[in-house]
Amino acid sequence: MDLIAAVNKKDYKLFGAFFRENFPFLVMFADKYVHDMDMAADIAQEAFIQLWRFEGEFVSPEKVKGFLYTRLKKWTLTSTWTRAQ
């Protein structure tokens, strides 16, 4: 799969394959912070939505995954902090 084409060119089919392949890993990553699988799934889905809406261009698969995990960690920490208030 050409991840760069999937993201930069907004290719639905390739992006869908990337989503299905990586979504479970992002949910597990988010769950480590929020300890709630439903919330973790929502956060992971939001990260993919932000990736799809991103207007810039990525130059490597590592940058795409870095974008997702950075967004994911930000939202998990925000969610954890918000719930603690």
C-alpha cells in the first residue's frame, strides 16, 4: 500500500485499508492513557479524521504515523486531565 498516496491524494480505498490495519493499534495505545476502550476508540477515530483533513503533504510513512500518534497522545492526555477535574 502506498501510504503517502493514500494520505496526500485522499485515496479512499488506500486510506480505508490503512485505517483498518492501524486503528486497533491506536486504540490500544490510547487505552493505556484513558483506561476506557470506548473513549480510546473515539480518540483514535478522531486522529484519523484529522489526518484525512490535514491540508499539508507528508514525505514519508513515518511522518504520517508520527502525526497520528502525536494527535492521539495529545487527546488522551487532555481527556485524562479533563476527567480528573
